[in-house]
Amino acid sequence: MTKIYTPKAHPADLEKWISLSLIESIPLGIAVIDRHYNLVYANKAFEELFGPWKNRKCYNAYKKKDEMCAYCESTLTFKDGISRVNEEPGYDINNRHISYLQHATPVVDEDGTLPYIIHIFTNITEATQIRDEHKILFDQVPCNILLIDRDFHIVKANKRIRDSLGNPEGQFCFEALKGLKHNCSECTARQTFEDGRIHTGYHAWKSKGKWPIHLHVITIPLKRKDGSFDVVMEMAVDVTETMKLQDGLKFANTYLNTIISTSMDGIFAVNEKGKVTIFNPAARKFFKVKDNQVVSREDFTAMLPKDFLAKVFDQREHVYLPETAVKTIDGEPFPVRLVGNKLIVDDKPIGMAFSVQNLREIKQLETEKLEAERLSAVGHTVAGLAHGIKNLNTALEGGMYMLKTGLKKGNIDRIQKGMEMLSRNIERVSVFVKAFLSFSKGREIHAELCDPDEIAKEVVDLYSVEADKLGITLTYEKIGDIAPAPIDFESMHECLTNLVGNAIDACRMSNENSCCVTVRTFEEYSTIIYEVADNGCGMDDEVKRKVFTTFFTTKGLEGSGIGLLMTKKIVHEHGGTIDLKSKPGKGTTFSIRLPRRRLPKIKM
């Protein structure tokens, strides 16, 4: 600590004290340099700031440099004799970076020469740091900041505003920011000037682009210690993108609500606690829930298939049931297509959503379509029967003629031939009539759990003797294991009997020397498949078009033309499909496909 001695009251003593002790008593660093930048004097405050000074250059003592500064204010003062003040960076006695304010004052001799310059130093490191921090905060803070005076002039604006609007300093805030000619009615700065409180609001500023900038604004009074203030600080956060997102979310919400409310499919959802949050009009209609009726968790669980909710909750992917049954709120079952999804946000489950398509009408349409196809076939059958019976009448008339003329002439052979003709054609009429009645009346499917392989194997065994007599190789191939399925054994047996019988007939009408018929059973993608393939005469396109749709046969008087129609009907009643591939002279393959999900239910 520097001691200050008080001089005696005599003026001469005061002058002596000033010349000898004043510089040492001043709490500022003081140094004197000559024209060669040598330090020729420095006080204790200087030494405490920069360290020892003797035999050192100014740039070495102030900045720890070994060469002159590239730009030196003292050089200019030596040239023009003008005092200068400037802010400089340097290093203190401990080699720490500092900022200091340097006053350079020339010392002039009586003859006008300038041999020395006095440097006076003020350490402003802390103040500079605070100033820089405030400047960085003011300019780099991620929002717009303004200082506004009581006349609504913009005193200062940060970099963010200058970049987006240009420099508005000195302008009226309402003119620079909004392009108005007068103060705006919702001005938050005016409210703060009136009551000295913090105020918030939403403003729209003009921008360099086409669209305005939407901002959330906060105005804060910059008060002095006595509570008075002349400037308010306005902080404005750009919420343009947020508002666009908000508008987009409103649109999406309206759009989705419209889709959900007008969807023909039932849509419903539950939150993570199992509370029903969405139950659209279609779902209410399907499940017979009134508009004002609340669906409880228990109601919701009872409506869906057993364990379905658990499956949806346990899986990340959606659970899809192409055909299943749900129940109305009254417990009435009905067929649907059901999809369940687990709702996840950031790996956290937030609930489940479901979509249900009512299959009542589709099932009804399928039944009606099947019945229409059957009745259409009946119509074709009637037409065919009429044509066939017309031909048979001719044959019957021929038989009667042979019988009458034989009786008249007493010709036994002629009588015998007439009787054979009558017998054969009467039997043919019986076949036609029975086939027609069988198809038109139909037969109810009675599904039982049975082995699909066993049906095919039994049909092959049935035809093996006949095929062997005709020199046709009949084989059965079982590919993989097939689990039992709900199938009407007798009806499916009839289908395969028709197909195998037709395949043998096709081989018999073929010119192929080594004919073969192969029956296969296998399962893929939960679909049971029967294939009956032959290398017989095959079919052309015209025959393939007629084979399932008309009273049609290629066997002349030996066939009724009803077999494949019956086969198609039975397959459809099992929820399956039948198709064929055939080429003339190459053979034919019939395929029956029975999806397990569509097989008939076993009646208890």
C-alpha cells in the first residue's frame, strides 16, 4: 500500500511534494517513454500492473513483444504532439491478458521539442469483459431485442433485428417495424411506459420477404435505482414457424376428424389407461351404440375377440384379422375385418387404435352371388335339358318305331333292339332329371374337423382300379403336413371325384400313349390346396370359357354337364376358389384353394 504524506502548509513545500510524491500517490499506472520507446520512468502502480520497467521498451513491458507494434499511437503523438486516448490489449505482471485504457500526453520542452510522452493506464479488463459479454448477449441472444424511448424511437437494436429488417435505430418503432404512421393500439411499450410493469402481446412485423413475421413480445422497463426510467427493453420471439405449425396442426386435426367421422369403416381408440377416446359414427352403428352412450372399458373388451387386445399391446406391428367376429354392445355377433395398432411415441405406448370393416353386406352379397350363379346354371341346365330331351325324344320315337314294327311283323330281333333303345334313352332322361334336381335344390354344408389328405387319398383309391384297367397311371402326392380343417368331407369328396373322373376321361380321349393323372395336396400361406393334373386331351379357350358357366359337357350322352358346376358351388360354399390351366393336347390342371380363415364354422 502506498503511503501518502501530507505536506506542510507552505506553498514551497506543496510544490516540492507535488513534484516528488504526486505521481506515486496517484492510483493509476504512469510511465514515461522517450523517442526510442524506452521506459525512462514508471510509478509503483505501473509496476504492480506490468512488473519491472527499467531497461525495457514500452511494447515489451505492455504487451510482452520483442518488436514494435505494427500500429503505434505513440508514434503519431511524437509526430503531431496531439494527446490520444485508446483502448489496448496487453499482459499484466502475471502474463494474464488484460485490457487497459491508455492516455498518451506529450511532454514539450521550452524550445518546443517533444522528447517524452507520458502514458497513464487504467485497467478496464473487468469492465471490458462485462461490456463484451453484454454486447454478445445483446447481439447473439436468439430473439429480437430493442431499446425504445418515451417518444417510441428505437434507441438500439440487436444484430438479429438488423439482419432481418435492416438498421431501425433512430426510427419510430411503429414505422420501422410495422410500416404504420402512428402508434399501434396494442403497443406493449406504451403500456409499460404508462404503468412501469412488464407486458406481453403478439405483434406482426414487416420483413424483407413477402410474409410478415409473427412475434411474441415482452416489454420490460429499464429502471434506475430510484425507480424512474426513460427506456424500455422489448424482447420479441419469432413464432412465425410455430404459428404455421399450429395452423398445419389445426388443418390436420380437422382433416383427420372429418375422415374419422365420415369413414364408412368403424374407427375407435383407447388411451394408455384403457379409456375409450374415439368411437366414430360408423363404429357406433356397427356395434349398436347410441350417440350419447358412453362405451366403458368393459364394454369395449367384450366387443372384441378374446385376447385380441393383448395381442395388439404385445406387438409393435399391427394385428390384422381378415375375417373374424365381434359383438354388438348387446352381445350379437357379426362378421368383420379387424385391424389393431399399438400407438407409440418416443418408444412410449400411448394407447391403441382399431379399424373395423363390417362384412355383413359382403357376406350377404357373396351368398347372393353364389345363389345367382347357381340359379344361372339352373337356367342353362334347363335349356340344355330341353335340348337334350328333344334329342332323346327322337331316339325314343325311333325305339317305339322299332318296337311297333317288330311286334307287327313278329320280328324278335327288331323288338329286342327297340326295347334296348327305349331302355337306354329312358335311363338317360333319368340322369338328366336327377342332376338338374340335385343342383337346383342344393345341399347344406356340414363342416366337421377332418384330414384334408384323407379325402384326396380316398378318391384316388376309388378310381385306382378303373384307371389301371384303362392303362392310366393314377398317383397321389402329399406335400408336407396339413393340420385338420373344418371341411364337409362328403361334399369335398364329390368335388375331387368329379375332377379325377374328368381327368381320366380326358386321358381316355387323348392320343397320348402313356397317360397319367396326379392328385396333390399341400398347404401354403394358410391355404389348403388340391390339385388334379392330367396330360390328356386338354381344352381350347372356348371350352375353358364354358366349363364352369354353362350346362356343358364334352362327353356327349355320357355326361350331364352338371359336375363342374356342382364342384364350383361346393368350393365356393367352403369359402374357396377353383381355377384351371389347360392347353389342347398338353393336359389340364384344376386347382382348389381353401383359405383357412374362410372355411365354414363347425356347428355345435
